Amino acid sequence: MCLSIPAEVLAIQGDEAEVSVNGNRLKISLMVLKNVKPGDFVLIHSGFAIEIIDREEAEKTLEIVRLMKADKN
Amino acid sequence: MNWLEGYRSRELCEALTSEIRQLADQPLRFMEVCGGHTMAIRKFGIPSLLPESISLLSGPGCPVCVTGRVFIDQAIYLSGLEDTIVCTFGDLIRVQGTDASLEKARAEGKQIRIVFSSLDAVELAKRNPEKKIVFLGIGFETTAPGTAAAILRASREGLKNFSVLSAHKLMPPAMEGIISEGIPIDGYICPGHVSTITGTKMYTPIVEKFGIGCVISGFEPLDLLQSILMLTRQVVNRKPKVEIQYSRAVKPAGNPEAQKVMREVFEPADEWWRGLGILKNSGLKPKPEYGQFDTREVINLPDFREKEPRGCICGEILKGLKTPHQCKLFANTCTPANPVGACMVSSEGACQTWYTYEGKN
């Protein structure tokens, strides 16, 4: 039930944002997340953005595993 | 941006499983306490990638599954009141109460609407000032901020016809409850999106009091395998701690704004959990200053009694004591089309995920 999906923020108006989920456009609330900008990827849950997805961290996680793999070879 | 590339890479996942195999030279039992993880673990066949020494147990992490039948009974009662409309997330609609589900009650003409967001229920209240709108507040820390935000909006707009029937629950008391019942586990795969809101601090007592490691995990195969590796390392090195694997979505301090909204509206309350009973301060209810938005304060509810369906072992399954295959009803009288227990209703319930991905036997 805590399912949250990534969405790209297209536009912001007050405490609402228009986002794209794989091309599907949705209006979501920004009432529980601050500092969101157009272009950010956010996690949305039951109509609310709950976090900005950190692309650097996403890459770092993969890099840790790639390095581990390289070490073993 | 492709979210799946890398996180579903066969080569990277194989590197992780080979490392896990090398390290896991003793029996290890890790419990996932998020329904989303239960589903992802079975869907991606994670157990088949692990050495036999590692068992994965499903815990009480599906809010629909741990909510009592009384909650459904109350919701159906409310939907039958002449001037009342009940709003719910789709997740709850097929869950059985003592005599019926919300789906059945709706088919009989009761006023029940499925909403995408708690704010849709507030909108409905604005548009229907002559009706009382009751929103069924269900879910863990991930969902509770949205319910709190709906109450704040209703309060700011001066609505007098919106209230929340709260069955919101908090994860740590249930995680401690599992350990206190003596269920042997060597580590927790901690819920990703609950932790997005809360951050890491709430898991520290589990490490300090019980010496059990906590790794906050994402939902892709690579996430789950890396989290299992991190937990295995903790056990091998005898250094249990709280770690974040899902760092792209979870910050150590969590989401401060969501926490603020939750703290503003809710206070802790004792809650009943299927399988675990009443756990102190494991739920959330609106504070007295938001009492006018608390359904239990504004509408008189009859006294319903909690009664488990005969033969259903959801309670034991939710504690990791039994697997769905050990239930006599499983795939027999209890199926996704005709569920007896809530664990078969929810797509995140242990029984439905086993039925879907593990087969009937």
C-alpha cells in the first residue's frame, strides 16, 4: 500500500504540481514536500509528492555494486 | 531517465548473489515488513537466487492485512447512514468485514466512493455541503501525512462535513512486537517509503534494544539483493546497525515537511493489529484540537466486536510464524476471487503474492 511511483515534475502552481508518469499527466499535491522544481523527479504516493529522487544517489548505489563485481573478476 | 536499467541488471544481481553465497555460511532469517517488498520478492523470484541458508519471512507490513474486520464493519455502518458518504482507497474495497465487504455494501446501494487521494474526499465535502464525508484513513507513515494534509485543508477551508475514520498505524511498535513475541529473526529489511517520510532514527531502538540490524531497502531486484547482502555482512561482522540501501529516496532525516504536517494533526493512539493484538501508541488519531475531523468524535458508532474468520491463520502468517501453504484454506476456500482473510485480498498480502507467484502447493 506504500507503493510510490516516480514522476517528472512539469509545472508547479501553488501547492500543486502537474507531473508525468511515463507520459500520463497527473495533478498532485505538494503539501508535504518542500523545494520541488520543474524537471525534478519525485516519488508520488496517493496523490502527494513525498520525496525528490536523488539521481546522484541512484547512480552511486549502482556504482557500489559495479565496483564489487569488478573486484571479484 | 530509465529507472529500471541497472537495477534489474542480471550481471549486477549475479555479482550480489555470489557475494551473498560466499558470506552466508549460517542459517539466517530476514523479515521484510513492507507489503511492497513481499510482492517484489516473490515477483522477482528473489528466494530462488539465495542460498538455502537464507530464509525471507513476510511481516506485518500490509496495512490492509493488519487492519481489523471491525474497521470494515464501522465503515459499512457509516455508509448506510442517510446523509453520509464514505471515501476509501481502492485497496480496502474487497476486504471482508464480519458480514460483508465495502464492495458488496456498495453494490447494495450504500454510499461508498473510491478516491485516488485524501484531497479528493475534501473536494467532495466542499461540493456536497449537505452530506457528511468520511475518509477511511488507512496506511503507515507513508500515507498518514496525506491524511493529515487533508485535515489541515478541511480546517483551513472551514469545512464542517469532513472527517477521518483513522486506522493509521506506525511501523516500529509492530517490529518490536514481533521480536518481543520471541520470533527469531536476524535482520529487518525495512520499508522503503515509510522511511522516506520518517528517516532512520525510529529504527535505532530496534538495534540498541534487540541487537537486530535494519537495512532500508528499495524495491528492485538489485535493491533487495544488496539489502540482503548488507544484512548478511552485519550478522557476519556482529555489527547490527541502521543502514540505508535505498539512498536515492531515503534521507537519514526523512521528509521534515511531512513529519511536521503529521505532528501538527495527529497524536499516538493504541491500535489493534491482526496477529499482534493491541500495541501501545502504534496508531495515529487526530489531536483534540482537530477533534471535529475525527469521525469517532463526531458520529456515534455502535460497538462492534473483533472476530477472526474460522480456520484463517492470517495472524500467524503476518508474524512470519507460518507460510500461506500451511493454511488449510489457502487456494481451497480462500482464493483471490473469493478471499477469506485480508492477506488474500491485498495484492501485497503474503497469501495473494504466494498464490500469484509461488503456485498453489
